[in-house]
Amino acid sequence: MKTNPGRFFEDYVLGETIVHAVPRTISGGERALYHALYPARGALYSSDEFARTCGLPASPLDDLAAFHVIFGKTVPDISLNAVANLGYAEGRWHRPVYPGDTLRSESTVIGLKENSNGKSGVVHVRTRGLNQRGEVVMDYVRWVMVRKNRMDAPASTPVAPDLKPALDAKDLVIPAGLDFTRYDFTLAGEPHRWGDYEVGEKIDHVDGVTIEEAEHMIATRLWQNTAKVHFDATFRDDGKRLIYGGHVISMARALSFNGLANAQMIVALNGGAHANPCFAGDTVKAWSEVLDKAETAAPGVGAIRLRLVAVKQGAAPFTLRGEDGKYAPEVLLDLDYWALMPL
Amino acid sequence: MKTNPGRFFEDYVLGETIVHAVPRTISGGERALYHALYPARGALYSSDEFARTCGLPASPLDDLAAFHVIFGKTVPDISLNAVANLGYAEGRWHRPVYPGDTLRSESTVIGLKENSNGKSGVVHVRTRGLNQRGEVVMDYVRWVMVRKNRMDAPASTPVAPDLKPALDAKDLVIPAGLDFTRYDFTLAGEPHRWGDYEVGEKIDHVDGVTIEEAEHMIATRLWQNTAKVHFDATFRDDGKRLIYGGHVISMARALSFNGLANAQMIVALNGGAHANPCFAGDTVKAWSEVLDKAETAAPGVGAIRLRLVAVKQGAAPFTLRGEDGKYAPEVLLDLDYWALMPL
Amino acid sequence: MKTNPGRFFEDYVLGETIVHAVPRTISGGERALYHALYPARGALYSSDEFARTCGLPASPLDDLAAFHVIFGKTVPDISLNAVANLGYAEGRWHRPVYPGDTLRSESTVIGLKENSNGKSGVVHVRTRGLNQRGEVVMDYVRWVMVRKNRMDAPASTPVAPDLKPALDAKDLVIPAGLDFTRYDFTLAGEPHRWGDYEVGEKIDHVDGVTIEEAEHMIATRLWQNTAKVHFDATFRDDGKRLIYGGHVISMARALSFNGLANAQMIVALNGGAHANPCFAGDTVKAWSEVLDKAETAAPGVGAIRLRLVAVKQGAAPFTLRGEDGKYAPEVLLDLDYWALMPL
């Protein structure tokens, strides 16, 4: 057979590194499309001039766009037969991506645990995105539940990696040269600086976007993510196309500009859950909670740890979980990340 | 509160200049998207080679795309609490925008007049778009009706600026170096030159485009225009997303290629009214009327003043106003502008 | 009349060359949009680094995108009054297109034959796409059935060009410098090389994409193809917008990555039929058949001739024609092309 059937649980080998296909050169086109698909307004990612004032050579590609490019390449090898995308951990952005950079991805299998039903198992991989110089651009751990193909394939010794619930502020990588001492709050859009946010504070980002089929497909294809379920309306019994979770991540993050305009750079992804599926016609809104704050060694640069929650129409204010401890049905995403903000 | 509530009528101060967030660097991506969203075919804006033949260093960003970028930045400060977008006047393009340019905007309050109901007022602003060298790229006057928040806020002395009904041809700014003496009418797509148009002549542009939600949202986001009403289907009682008026302007202008292919550069916006709202599913068509003509000092370059009318399905030929003097319900846009055309 | 009525059958003159409007400069924006609209993943067209490993200076624009740009320009002169797009032949790509290139098109009338009903006729044109240096980028023959306007216009002597059913492998133009001896199959996404494919082999490409109005219009406009029927829902009696055949070609070709990831460059278009119309809501899938194979003079480079068939929902496996010899109703496209593949 010439087509790719994807890997099944029994095909993964602990410690193996899988080199993913198709490297991608980024241009101004990807940036323009990102800004056309999401209401992204971070000044550092919108203006070369603003970025230079902050010590960078030019405006980088949005951090989440870099993540999507790197993630998209892993789909044919990691999640084609996935039953569920279970979580993320220990994600770090190591250096910005600029137009002209070429990205590729590779993943090392760091955990394998067959489910007790013998029909599927959980695979942990650590994925690295690399640029054309072989430098790590970002890395993260992701785990998925994958079907078995041969039910009689023997189960190996279960291994689950030891993952940090969140990265320490000291483990964050601050881009070389970053300096917020000349940061222009007017051009950035909001006056609120690092010192203005308190741990425990919650922010309703107010704005909402109703999701369209054409938009989520354009976005998902741009990242060369090929999972059938996002594109083929005949694939699911209900005739719905499931929206790529990353589309909801980017939409929520972009909406969070209103209240967090100065949370410019995402430097770590501590964890994330796609709490409920999102479909075209849903109206996505977002709220954030300040989880932690830390200083950094870079001039004028503070770190802020945020919970970003995407919800859909009908959600009560700051909805997260019901009394049963489960995510409320209107919650689409619960993300935990570190961003950099001017002091 | 961390999110932007927008300004209310009583928050504006006559003479104040508001510096708008978020500067934007333009690349080939914005141009490609503009040409993907609108049937734009002006040769000067499509081909670097053609632009060089006309004395420009390269193909600029479409004039209306520059306008949208500059306009979009003003929305959070000017029209977030606007009840109505009342008009434009004295708009001039001062220099072309090229890939690599970074645009920002600022607006000066030049008129304030509270309505007799005491609940809202009319705000006039003159907005300037600036590039990375601080040069004015375009400026225009716009006025909006804005709600009051504190109904007991005292009304200031009403001031309404003295605005020209249309710019004189001698006030038009011709881009440095522009020369149409070697203009290639075959490559431009039509043989009709400046001398072929007569004042009073009307042109039905024939073609139509049915509007999609995904397309107007992609366009509006690209300009970083964040008004909720364009994106959130739960915002209005009728569940409809109101289409950004600029989307209709660009669609109508692009449709006018068929009959006005050589009306290459827009250099002035004399006025404009969004006569009726536009929604997804509407099919937009356009017609034009020649309002005036003038010579310019640039070699081979004439100026033509045009009325551009966008209508939707069901409009009678050259529909504008009913017997009551009001815009017919099928009229979406009535725009008055100056363009440059080869003699 | 200022607008373009298009040419009718009696307006074409044998041997005449028509220079088409509007030249177009390509940037990274066009490439990003192509990859956002189609699940295109050919490594040579995705990564500058990969392309350099194959002896090219950078990653070219996808071959079909170049075709669409060249084809789009011909629409106002060739197919505005076409009743049917009948076929393609002898298409060859002569050199890759890179960001920064400016493309234009011209067509020579090589065949004219009035239909026996006296109301229409078949026009054959050979279209050439040229870059800013006047070099031929691609050329192809296309024939369309065009309406007559003046029914009493006399019929000229019928001329039908002598067209090859398929180009010989020796007539293929291999891009200068192309070398697949260092080809990286892992980064390309599949291990299957030229030697792994057998003439007569059929491949079901498995994946499907449900078509959206916004997407096909964005694509078709990007190529500056202005045929009303693609954009105006009020144009056809059934209220449907007919999808540009080239959208189906690109969608099917991109879907064929899964099984033909290494069929990197399209170098010839032997023939093609748009078997049935495609509308929004259709789910497009594709299958291929290996028609021929040949060696080339370039190092490590083989040629493979492929039939690419696009079908919609409800198609039986490898459906092509019914017992009556006609295309099955689920078949959208039957395309015959040569591609280059590593040995």
C-alpha cells in the first residue's frame, strides 16, 4: 500500500526518534494569513519597528503559529489513529521564528502505556521543532491515546514520563536581546504592565468570534495538518467537521489581547486540555486567570503565568468546571502558559 | 478593569490627538490576501514591472488596503461605542505604501456636537496614517455618532468643522515620479483613456459577488478592525454579523475594474455613505458615474472624479435614491473619489 | 460600452495572438495562500532547504499555481462567453516560478470550427505564460466552445489543430540543475521511489475535503479569474456558484500527496476533462493510475505519467466511466499529466 495508514500503538518503540516530513519555509504570507484568521494584535508580532524597539531584529512569526507549524508535521506520524489528544506539558519556545526560516520537526517516544482494555494505549512524545541551522525553536511533550491494530500485539512494560505540572520561571528561555525598557505602551494598545496584574486576578476578554468552516480549514491546512476529521464532512456520522484544537488555542489567545495586550511573547506551555469539541457556528469567547508571576534577567521583562480558557455561547462568567469536577460543557479549552510582559 | 471599554462622547476633547495602537508592517502576504478577497486587477497594483513602467519603484499596496490598515487602528479609540458611521471627507493619499513599510495612525478631534436628546453626540476626527519614517501616507476626516456613558456629563460648545464637499483637483497629491506616457493599455486590460470618459457618464460594472461570512471576517481581521458586530453572531438580536463597510468599498471598487480598468490610483476620498447594511448572502454589484475631470501636472496623468455605488440583488439599473430622496433599500454604498488615469 | 463583453466565436481570427491583461508579480503571499487553500505538501514546494538539496535555488511556486495565474489571465479574452471548457493538451512547464517573478500570458488562435447548429463554435488556443524576462514559463493548448453573437457571421474554413494524445517523455522539460541524487525521502514524507510504481497501478488517496464557497472564491480570485459563474449566486437559475475547474485540479493533486508524495514536479499536462460540475458542499476525493514511466537525463530523476481522477461523495472505488462509456456522475475530473520523481 502506498498511502500512509499511520502508526498504531504497537508500532511505537520507547526511545525511538521519528523524523517528521515536510519541512516548511515561512514567509510574510504565513504571518498575513495568521493575522487574517485570528484577531491577533500583539504589537511585537505586528510591527518590525516595534520589535526593534524591543531588541529583536524584526517582528517574529506569532509563537502559536510556530507551534502549529511544528505540531502539524507530527500529525501523520503521531495522531492519525489517535482516539484522543490527552495533553501537553513542558513546552518551551527557545527562539523566535522569522520570515525566511525553514522549520522541521522530530519526536522522541518517551512514554508507552497500554490501556487495560488491550485495544489502545497512551503514547508520550517529546517533539522538537528545528530551524534550518538545526537550532531548537521549540519543544513540548504531548500525549495521545492511540488505537492498536493487532490486538494480540504484546504489551511492553508501561512507562510514563515524569512531567512537571508547570515550568519554573527560571527554566524559561528569554529571546536573546529582548529588552522592554523602551516599550511603548500606547502603540501596544494598553497601559497595564506586569506590576498591574495580581495572582488570582481574572479577566473577561469580552470579544467573541463565530467560527466558520472555511476559516478553520484554511488555518489547519496552512499548518499542513492533514487529519481527515477536520476537512471531510462525510467522515463523522454526524456530518460535522471537528475543529483542530489549535484553532481554538489561537482564537482564544488572540481574543485575550483585550486585557492582556502586553502579554507579548509566549515562552512556555505548561499544560492544556481540549475540554470539549468545537464546531463551525460556535461563538468562541475567552477569559484568563493570572496563575503566577516572576521576574526575569532580561531588562524590563517580567514573566506572567496565565490560564487561558476558551468557552462557547451560553457559558456563565468565568465558567470552568461543574460541581462534579468535570469541565462545563461550554468550555472548549483550558490552557496554562507563561508569557513575557513589560515591567 | 483591564479591557478597553472604548471612549464615550464625553471622553473626547476638542483638539486632542489620539495615538492609535498597533503599528503594522506590510508584506507581500497582505497584498496576496487583498487580491484573494476582492477581484482587484489594477495592473499598477498587480505587477512590479507595470508599476516601474509608470515611474514607481515597485507595485504598491492597493490604496484601499492602506486605508483599511489605517482605519482599522482607529476603531478601538473612535468607534467602539459608535451608534453610526456618518461620513468621510477630505481624504487624501499622500504616498504609496510598499511591502516592508510599517503603518500607524493617529486622530485629532476636530468636531464635537452633542445631540439634542442628550444621549449621544457627533465626533469629527481627522485621522493620519504614518509610515516608519513619520511621513503621512494618507489622511481623512470621519465622523461618527457616539453614545454618552454619563448622561449628566455637561455638553461642551458644539463645534462642527468646515469640510469641503469635494477636494479640488489642484489639492490632489500625485505620487512622485508617476508618469503614464508609456502606459500599456493592453496589459492594463482596457483601451479607455481619460479622454474617453465624459462627465455625467454612467457605467454598469456588470459583475457581481455573493458575500461570505468567512471572507468578510478574514478581510476585517487583516486590518485589525475589532468591532464585535462584524465577528460575533450572538451580538445582534437577529444573529447576523454586520459587514464592515470597508469590505463593501473594496468589493465595489474591485468590481469597477470592468469599465474603469485604467482608473488606477485612488488619490482622494471626497465623501462616502454606507447607505444600508450588508450581510452575508447579499450579492454585491456596482455602478459608477463620472462626476468631474481635471488635468494634472504629471506626464500623461489625468484625474477623474467618480461616484461609486454598490448595490445588492434586486436593484434596478443605476438605482440611487427613491422619490423621497432617501437611498433605495438596495443601495449599500455611495462613494465619491478621485482617481488617476492615463490621458 | 466601456465594459468587456468578451469575444464571441466570430471574433476570433486564425493565427492571431491575443496579449492578455493583467501581469502579476508573485510573492510569498501567493504561496502561503496556495498551501492554506489546498492540502499541498510537496517538500520541494514547501521548503527552500529541500529545494536546494534538489539543485534548485529556492522553493518554487507550486506548478499548478503558476498554471492558474497564467490561465486566469486568459478568461476575459477566451472564455467569457464559453459554453463549455472542452479540453487541454500539450501543456508543458518550461521553468519554475519563484517569488519576485512577474507573469503574463498570451494566446494564439490555432483552431476554429463552427458547430453545425450555426450558434457556436470550437476555438483552440495555444497559451504561453511568460516571466519578466520574456521566458516561457509554461504553455498549453486549450479548447472551448464559444457562442456566436451575430448568427449570420459567415463560417470560416474549419481548422482543428493536430494535437498529441500525450507528450513523449523526451519532450519533457527538466528544470535546469534538478538533481534527485541527494533526495531525502524521510523529509519528503514517503519512501516510494520511481522504481516502486508499476504501469497500471492504481492508488486510492484516501483523504477527502468538503468544499466551501469562501475557499473556492478566494482561490479563483487570487488567480484573477473573473468568470461570473464562480462568484455570483444570482447568475445561475439554481442559485449555485459553479466551482472553477482549476480548484478541483489543485485539490485533487494536493490530496494525491498521500501515495504520491514523491511525484514532486508537474512537467506536462497531457489532457484533462472536467467530467461533472463541482459545487460547495461536495466532498472531493482522488485516485490515481500510473499510465507510463520513463527515464530522464537529469541525475536521479525519473518521469511518471499519471491519471488523476477527482470524485465526489458516493463514488465507488476507482470509478471512472459507466457502462455507456460516459463519465460516472460522481467523477469531477480526469487529468493526465507527467511528474518527476526520484529514481
